[in-house]
Amino acid sequence: MAIKINHFDTLTRQDFNLDEKIENSLAEYLFPDTNFSIGSVHQNITTSEQLENYEDKTLQFASGERLYFANREVRSLIYPNQSDGAAYGSLVFTPCQSLEEIDARVLVIDDETGVNGGIMPPEKAKQLVGDCYGKISLEMAEKLTGLDNTPFQYRLGIKPQEENSVHRIAKGTLAPAKLDNLSGVEITTKKVQDGRTLRKIGYDLILPTSSFKGRKKGYEPIEPGEYNLKVGIGIKTLAKYGEQSLGTQVLVNYPKAVKNEILSKIEAQAETLAANQSSPQKLAQQYIELYERRKELSQTGDKNQNYEELEGFDRIIDEAFGDRETPITEEDHNLYKLLKADEHGKLTEHPKIIDELNKFVRKRWVDIATGRSVKFQAGMAQPSLKLKEDEICIPHIAEGKEVIVTRSPLINSNGVIVLKNRHLPEVNHLKGVVHINPVAAAKHLQADYDGDRLAFEMAEKFPILAKEVKEYNLEANRYPDIVKRDKIPYQGSFTEIALSAADNQIGAIANQIQRAVALRWEARELPESKKVGYVKNLAQKMSGLLESNQSLPDKYRDRVEFIANLPERLSAEESNRALKTVESINFDLVGDLGNELQVAVDGPKSAARPDGELLKTLKAIGSYKYPQWLLDKKNPEAYQNREMKTNGYSPIDLIVAETNKHFQQNQLVSEPTVSFRPLFSDIKFDRALEELARSVRDTYNSLIAEAIATEKKVDQPVLKVTSATSGRTIEIDNLLKFAKSDSPIWKAKKLDLGIKVNPKNQNELLAVSIKPTGNKEIGTINAEQVKQFGLKPGHTLKGASRSDNIFRVKQG
């Protein structure tokens, strides 16, 4: 099963000629006769009016900046509360590894109360479910997955039928279990079908009410009890143990562990890479080993390789931190096949391979410098009420061992805990999962059971880190718990809701939090020789802050004033007191920013937005310094021809500095292609074979160029304009820079173009104006297209400038 959805630009209303293939989605199952299109939001430019329709389609679902249009009304069928179309819009289009329609005997349980239609006592029923966690019969699980004892993440759709009058959609995880004797009595039901009486023992599925999205109170929510249903169920991800990088978001919180435990690992990894990077053969072997390990641990290597990635706003936070796991791509797989098949050890000297190995080396340096090369194990989270809050169940780790546990994305050190491993015989056979007490998971890790993965490692492997984790979880050291504010219902049309939900500040706030954590620990870890100069600069910055900002919150004002009013001549005691003060300021910044981040994360489900004035003030308080690595870790130049920048003493600065000690610019040199001719000595070349090779090469280059051009168009809309006289077409780009959101250009069906070209060279464009009747609007036209378009020189427009053969025009 697969659907192809075309992409179009919401501003120009023009198709990108780019189809996206989505396999095994509920969109195809629930709405098989519906035609979808995908548009996107251009921040601060797109208006709700521009999203009203596209050709014969209207906006039906949204996921961040991604908008789904359809040729008929389908949103209300599953999300009668229209704001759910923005909160859960992606569920309909989640690609799955497989999707099958099955006849299922289903028991629905309220996972908060245990109410289940009187089938069993509520307390017993609550043991069977959790937040988005349910069970599936052993037989049905094996039928769907081809595996035994393997839980999985799923998507589920239900069409209207005899025992269910409306469309429904659900998500979560299912664990294989015996479901025929749940209450001490064999569960049997009889159903007449085609004149036959069928006997069914037990249940195929047990689902919690929390898994069902969109139909809550007032919108025909599913009631707890028994059902015989035909459902479409898609397997998104199979549970499997893997690895998770710690990265900056974890390690920035632990200065003692970094200095005394992590840096030695970083040093060893950097020394190995430095020793290998001048040898293509050694790099190739390292690439092969890492690829095979990633493939073994991450369930990748096929067309469904990306489905373990974080979804939605968890992904946005991870991307803001730069710690998102990179999935295995088709290019990775192709390079692996080439290196694996290189019997002569010669391909590693080919220009193409050298180029790919250079990219690999740079990525390895970045991974080492940002702590991504330090990894924990990981598994799919599952709940167990039999575990205490300080316990966890990981079958392959010895009972009684202490385990460090966390989840990505991590906001601060509150989200890393140490638990004691305890085996539960009834679940020890399940593969790829980690069982945890639901209260501990929600309180410390903000985890539920719809596919969240927990990272874990034995404390004895990181004893200093484990000790530091315990220290920061003491009540006196913990950051304030995040306060979840009441959600505010959205008002207005769905286009307004979708646009508002897409406007989030998650990435910016997450980066401010990481900066505050880094500066907090830097204040404690400064060398003695640097303290006085650091504090003097700090005092100057805080003095400037007071002059420019009179609305500091009371909780910060006294401390800022103390630092700002420090004397010119500082004693050691005054310097240390100032550093402790700024450490406490950053501690509070992390807490306050965490609350604002929670509001931003809840954006798709609530009309509430972060306090803009407070965020501005908090940013100003913490802006006395910006860690350079926080910016540079995403810079493609870092470890290409230079080291990553570092300007401080935070835990990550120490890791970057240690990596920089060993970094050396890559010196891999490729051989001329003629040197590879002996490898083909047994092949008889003729003209036809040569032409075929040239055709393959040219086709490849053409497709790559087309892909690059298409990618640019997606990011920067292009308006195609057809001449009324010649019938020829040109493309106008750079529109976002030169046109405002309320510009009539987006609504105009006809445009007058004023063009000025060089009288001596009709192909040299000097200026262009795009002018809907009665308006002055501007854009950019590639000079090479002028002659093809068939236009003659027009009027001069002020402000024309030339850059890279693209002529940009300012309104004049």
C-alpha cells in the first residue's frame, strides 16, 4: 500500500512537480478515494487566507509547518474538534512497515480508572494497560510481525461498522501476551457470520482509552468494553535494543563526569581517528564496522529505515541541540556496498570514495567533539505497576545492578536518574523493551508508551557520572519541576489554527536552556587565573543590562544589581561570590525557560503561547556570553579545514578542547581515474559500451542537478510566469525576501512585468518589476531566461543590483 502526494507552494499556488510516496498509512486505509497535496508554512509570510484552498482541495491536517490538503472533507470524520487536526495531523500520514486489515476481538480499558465494561475488576484491568500501552495476543502478534515476543509501535484506524458508528484513530505500543484467561475464567464469545456460529476464545487486542486520539468527551469517545471490529493496524517500529548518543544535551550537565571520566574516552577516540584518517583503507574499514553496528542495532537498512526517529516536537528539540540521531541513508548503504566489495583495495583511492570518506571523517570529528560518540544502550519503554519508583526491568542486565536512565530530548539534569534493576519473570522474555514504573517515567523522564525509547547503561561503567546524577537529583540540587499550565482551546478557522500551531519557539528556547546550563557550570569550573577578568566583564554586561532593561523580574533584580555594582578592584572573595551568584542566576534561568518551553511544546494542543516579554528578558539576562560551540557545532566548516570553536570552560568546551588537541586537517588524496583502468582489463570496451556509460553518467548528473534545484524551490518559492505574447515561461525567485505577506502578488492571476536589459546584450538583465494592476511589486529573474521569454527592454527600476548572475531588485 502506498499513496503519492504532490508538493506545492502555498504562496505561488504552483506545483513543485515533486511527489512524496507514503507507504502503509492510515490516510490510504481510512480515505482510499481521497486525493491529498502537501504545502508548507513560510514563517512570518504565509497568511490564513492563502491556506483556504488549493485547486479543488482544502486544508485538512497540519503537522508543524507541514500542511495536508484534500479534495474532500475528511478531518471532521476523525477529529470533530478541529484543533486536533493540528495536534495530531501527522498520525494519519505516518508511514508504517506494513498495514493489514484484521478482524479483531477488542477489549478497551480506561487506563486511568481501570473501567472495562465489567469484564474484570478495575484494579486488575489497570495492570494490563498504560498511557498509550496495550496488549496483543501471541497469535495475532506473530501473524502481523513474523516474530515472537516482540512488542511494536503501531497506528490503528477503524471505519464505521456494526459495533462502531464513526471513524477512529489510535496510536501506541502493543506487547504480545496470552489474552484468553485474563480474569481466571476462559473468555469466550460467539458470533454469527455467514450463517455459521463462530467461537472466539480471548481477545486479539487490549487497548487503552488514551491511545484513541480526536474523539474525546462530547465527540463520541470510545467507551470501555468489548468489541468485535474490523481494524487497520500498521506496524511503525518493532522493539529492538539499540544505542543512543549522549551528546551535548546530556553531557553539558555533568562537569565532574566529563573531566574525570568522559575526557579519557574522548581522547582515545580522537587519537584513533587521527591515526586512521591519513589511510583510506583504515577509514574504509572503520566505516564498514560502524555501518554494520548501526544496522544491527537500529533496525535500518531497508526502505523503512527512518521510523525509529523522534516525532514532532521531540524532534525539533533534538535538532535544536544538534543531537538528533542520523539515520542510515541510501547513500550510506551504497558506499558500504562499494567498500565491502572492494577486493583489490583500490576503490578507496577513487575520487568519489575519497570525497565520501572525507565527509565521514568530518562527521566523526564532530561526533567526538559534541559527545555524540559516547553512547548508552536504548530500548522501547513499557510500563509495569509491579516495579517500584526506584526500579527498572532490563532482562539482559544482572538483577540488582544500578542503571543510569534518561530519555531524549533532555531539558536538564532532572531527566537523568539512577534506578535499580529488577527482573520480572512475566516480561523477561519480551525483546527490545525496558519496563519502568509509570509514575517514575512521567515524573522524571516525561515518557509515555507510544514508542518512547529510554537510554540506559550500567552505573558501574560510568561510576562518576552515576554519582553526579544522584547528587543533582537530591531535593536541594534539582531544578524546579516544570509546571504544566492549563490548555486554552483554539478559536477561529482551521487555517488560523494550523498557522498558529506552526509558529513555535521550541528551538530557540531549547538553545537558551542549554546556554544557561553551560554558563552555570562554567562559573563553577573557571580556573583561578581567569576569575577576576571574567567577573569584571560580567559586571560590565550586567550594568548595561540594568541601563537598558527596567523590567527585570524581582527574583533576578537583586542579584543582577549586586554583580553590576561590584568595585573596580576585586578581592578573591568578591570574585567567588559573584561567580556563585551568576551560577544561581543561570540555575533559575533553566527553570523559568523550562516552563516556557513546555508551553511552546503544547502549542499544537493549546492556544497558549510562551510569554514573549519574559523570554526577551530571560535572554537578555543570560546573554552576557554565548558559548561558541553551541553555534559552531552545526557549522559545516567545523572540522572541514579548521577546529570547532570554543571560548569557555563548560563541560562541552572541555570536550571540544580535548578533541581539538588531536584534530588535523584531512590529507586524503585521490588517484587519477586513469589509474583504475587495469581493474577492467578483462572487459572489452566498444563504442556502444562507452556511450552507455556516458548516458548513465549524464543521467545521474542531470537527476542530481534537478534534485538540488527542486530542493531550492521548496525552500524558496518560485513563481512561474507565462508570456501572453510568446507563450514562453520564466521563473521568478527570491520572492520571500522582496514581497510581504499581504502582497497582492500572491492573489493576482495576471502580472505585468517591467524588464530592463542591456541594449547591447539582450540576455543581460538589469532590472525587473512584477506589477499586478495598480501595485508595485518586485522579484528576481535569471538573466539567461530573458531572451527565451520573448520580452523587450522596458522601464528602468531604481535599486537594481547584480549578484551571481541573479539580479535582485528593490522597490523604487
